[in-house]
Amino acid sequence: VNVDANLQNMADLNEIVVYIDDTCDEDDIAQVRGVLSNFKSSDYKVVLEEYVSKEQALESEKAKFEDYPDLFKSLEDGDNPYRASFVLSYSDGTDVDILTNDLYNINIQKSTQTEGGETQSRSIAPIDKVVSHADVAYSLENLRQAVSGALLIFMTVLFVVGIFIIINTVRLTVSMRSKEISVMRYVGAKGIYVTLPFVFEGVIMGLIATVIAYVIQWIVYSNICRAIVAAHNMINVLPFSQFAWILLLAFVLIGTVAGIIGSLISVAIYIKEE
């Protein structure tokens, strides 16, 4: 969960910055906003997040380099080299190249006044530049899926190992009670009456293991979290309380299922050998 959460934060690169040409005025920018808003209902699943004016972009850069005020002294006369921009976010990166091309092909109608006072309208391309980090976001998404897949396989292996441990343990118990089982079968006891006590025993074993594992997990995880936070401030570690109940439920379910499966298999093997 922590790996996924940290990679998800890094995957906030799923956004596109659309820079507007300097020749565009407020009316042109309003038209561009309307066109970009329509992309939300298209197949690209794009959301218009925010608009950053030239003035906002300049102030943002000044805030970033507040320790170097000399960098912007030449801009005190009103010059502003930054461009207005729109920030878009997308959920599916498979069509980013097509989306980028369509953004460059956006056209709006710009009205101008002739010397005679007449209003003329012409089509212009208001988009100056489109910047995206689709390649980085795609790599992070693949990394997140690979990590999740590897951990899922690891958990599956541990689950199978746990079942085999329960099988061997219950099988020893069944062997020790072989005379009791034989007597029960001679008097006509059905298979479920023979199997049920061992199933309960397997479930109890699974639940005891659940409690022990859960407490160990809580203690170890909390100590590791404190160590990671103290050593690496850039890594976000989720508190155990955020998923404590979900984890407890998962532990109980897995312990119970493992106990039932292990017991059934163990008894079935014994009965088959008999």
C-alpha cells in the first residue's frame, strides 16, 4: 500500500500544460477555455484543472527564486516573458500523443479592426506549446503494476506455505486420534462428523496465527515507519491506523480459509490412505 501510495503521488505527472501564444488577448483565451472544456466530454477523459495567467506565472517564479531577487530586476518595467497556460489532467495515457496533436490543431476566431473601422474575423492557432510527461507517467504506472504483481505473487506463495503447515499439523493430530476416528466410522458416523472437529481445530490454529501475526505486524510496521520518516522526509508512510481494520479483516479471513482448507485436505488424505 505504501509503495502504491508513493508511486501514485509521483504519477501526478499525468497532466498536460498548454501554453497560449502571446498574441492572444482575453477574448481569445476565453475561446480556448471553451474548447478545452469540451475535451472533458470527449474520449480523452481530460479535465481542465486550472488557468495560469502571465502575471500568476511570473509571481510563481518569483516565489520560487525569492532568494535571488536580482534575477527579476530587469522585468520591473512591465516585461513578462512568461506565457498564459492551461493545466489539463488525464486518466488514460494511451492516447496522449493523439491528444497533444489535437491540442496543437485547435483553431479559434480572432476579430481585428481594419483601418476603415470594419471588423474582420480570421482563424488562428492559439496554442504555442504543449508540454506533457506522458513517458514518465507511463513508466511509473508500469512500475506500480510490477511492484503490486510481485507482492501479490509473494503473498500467494506464503498463503500456500501456510496451508501446507496446517496440513502437516492437523495430519499429526489425525494420526494420533486414528482409533477414535475408526470407532466413529464403525458406528456409522458420516464423513462430516469425522471431519468437522478437525476443521474447527484448523480454524482455531488459523485464528491464533492471525492474532500473533497481526500484533507482530503492528509493532514491526510502526517501528519501521518511524525509522523511515526520520531518515527520509521525501517518502510518505501511511499510519497503521489508516488500514488497521481492513488488515485485521483480511488476516481473519485468510487465517480462517487457510485453516479450513488445510484441515479438509489433511483429513481427506488420511481417509484415502485408510
